[in-house]
Amino acid sequence: MATPSYRLLVVDDSKRDTLLLERILQQASDATFTVTHKESAQSGLEELSAQSYDLVLLDYYLPDMDGLAFLAAKSQRGLSTPVIMLTAFSQERLPVAALQAGALDYFRKDQVNSSLLGKAIQQAIDKARLQASAAVEAARIRELEALVAQLQQQLNAQQA
């Protein structure tokens, strides 16, 4: 079985943290990762609009906006790429706020290792794909329900 390969966008203003993330990802044994790095939220959003990525690793503290604002802007642009938020600082309410804003996972940078991050990335990508598939199927069901309702009306009109 082939090792899966994923394209990641890392949005983090710390070059040191980005290099550490890349090193951690290179050590992952169950997947390979190609990483593109952007140092600001705005450049990350522009890159995400221009290129296709499997996942975004997003730092919470960025020079031009925080991670929650990034998630809101991503949503407003109709971008569906899944996001895992990372931060160097521990804040009690931030994990819940990040998940409510649309991140699929949240980690403190000092807790990340190759096994944890690799698995979290794969799970987030799988979850996002399942959510997208479920949304397509739900839309299809709504279309079929509308068609059935229309046919039922036509049948009722013919019987009257």
C-alpha cells in the first residue's frame, strides 16, 4: 500500500517554528508532506485562494490577524480547506473558540511530535472529505425530495 502524500500550507510568522514543523513532518512514517510556508494571514489566504492544499497548519498569533479572524476570512471566501490551529501559548478558551470557528483540531506547539501531528493531519483531512461528501449527498437528497414533491403535485393534479 502506497504511503499517502499531502500538500500542506503552513501559515506562521516564525521561521524557527516552521522549520521545526517541517522537521517533525519529515519524521512522520505514515505519510509524506509537501510544505508551502506563508508568514502572514493575508498571504496565507491569497495562497489558499490560488492553490489547492490538503490542509492548513495555522499559527494563532500572526502579525496581521489572529487565527480566528483567518478562519472567518477563509469561510467568507468560500474556502473549504481544513485547518489545524497551532499556538506557542496556552490559553484556556482558545481551543474551544478555534474549533467553533472551524478549525478541525488545535495543538500547542510544544505538544506536537511526528506521530501526533501526522495522525492529526490525516484525521482532519479524512474528516473534511467526509463532511464534503455528506454535504454533496445531503444536497442530492434535497433535490430528490423536491422532485418527489413535484411529481406528487402533478399526480394529485391529474387525479383531481
